[in-house]
Amino acid sequence: MTAQAGICADPNLHAYYLMFDIKPDAFGATRAALAEVPALWQTLQQEYPDAAFTGLVAVGNEAWDELYPAARPAELAPFPAQQEGQRIAPETPFDLFFQLRADRLDVAYIAVQRVMALLAGKVELKDERQGFRYLDGRDMTGFVDGTENPEGEHKAEVALVSEGRFVDGSYLHVQRYKHKMARWQRLAVKAQEDIYGRTKVDNIEYESAQKAPTAHTRRTSLKNAAGNSMEILRQSMPWGTASTQGLVFVACCNTSLHFTRMLENMFQPDDNGHFDHLTLFTQAETGAAFFAPSQEWLVTQGDV
């Protein structure tokens, strides 16, 4: 099988993120339209070879069974919503998620328009966001984003299902975060660094003994019962307007368990009451679970 290139793609300069719901009577037509998506990605890559374009489409938990009733990814489940007081990571289901990335903004926008034409009359656009690289790959908080991301061939090992009917597919969890920038910017740099557990300017992670139990890098660095790191591949990018800023967080993994455990560890206090203090300075506004199948799955409409 062939994974969709957007899952393990290298970072780009620009992105568009689109969320759709499928119209009740249009699941069959949408399934047929999605069969054309791999060819659309290839066409865009050939027309604009300098743009490093990659596309990705993923199907939501609630839409999967009606769109592809013959088989379901084993771990596709509702988004693991969290709420601890005013710290909330809500579930906001969507039927389809598109990630369109390129090093040219015009090409990314052309991809948006072609997706809209392909799905015209079949879906309703529910959410859209433009992402962009900020400085040298930093979040709007000023810290480098995705420092712990796997690299090289290890990307595929982390992000892609390795066997079975859904081989080369990926479980995706997508959130749009809105940062509390005024509150964040009132902090001294050292206080910000302590919250992340690494330095701001030169991006050096604290030694384990120096990290607070509430540090983001401690709360999200997990191991399973066998002592292996529970990794995810992040394909996140900042977004911003004149008045608001945030992050489109995209997690790709060969299992849904890793993201679920990380999110729980960020929001749920441990026995000593510790949680990820970064959650005090940003608010998740959306949260949805998807599966991005292989190109062959899309083209054959699930007949693989």
C-alpha cells in the first residue's frame, strides 16, 4: 500500500486545514469523489514542482461506517475529550479533514479551490484555518514546535499502521488551540521556559532533574509498560489574525492510544495534583478523531 504523502511530509511554509461534514444523502457521491483525491494530489505536484505540495484527507470517527461500511480501523474512536475546571479539550466531530501544505501560499490555495470543486454539493465546510511557518519552526508562544518529532524513516514507523487491511494508514487527532497570548507574554522568559521544560532561544531541553512535574515536556514524554516511548508524529502549524493566535495541532500515529494518553496526562492531575501548566495558557476550541487511509483504499473505495 501507499501512504498519503501528507502524513510523513517534511515541514512546509504554508498550510490550509479544512473540516467538512458530509450531507446526509451524499455519502456515496463523497466516497466516489475521495477516490479521485490521490490523482488530484499527483496533478498538483506535477503542475507546481517547486511548491513541495502534499495533501492529506482523513475520515472522521462518526462518518467512517457510513462512508466505508465494509471495514473499520480497529482503534478509530471518539476524540478523548478532557475537562478539568476551566481547562477544556472538547470533542467537536467532523466527517472529513483535509491538510493541504506547500511552500507556496498560492499553490496551497489552488489546492483548496480544487478540493472545494471536487466536493461541491456533497459536503458543508464547517471550519477552515490557514497555517504558516513562524520564524524557525516555532509556535506563537516563541518556542520551537515539534522538537521531539521522529525523523527520517522513523517517521513512518511511528505514524503508519504496519500490517493488516489498513496498512499505511494513520490515526489522526486534530485540535485548534487559541493561545492566551496576553497572559503568556506577562510571564518572564524563565517562567515560560519552566512551563515548557526547555530553553526558549536555543531550544535546549532541561535535564530531567531540573524539570518541574508540571513541565510540558515531562507531561507529554510517556513510556508504555515495556518501557518504550509512546511517540506521535506532529504535523502542527501556527495560525493567527490581527487579534488572535494559536496552533492547529495534528497528531499522526499507528495507534490512537499514544495521543489519548498524552492528552490525559496534560489535563488530568496526577496523585500529587500535577498537570501540564501549558494548558493554563492555551484553550483547545476543537477536537476530532480521524483515520487517513492509504491511497489504494481511497481509489478502490475501500475494496482492498
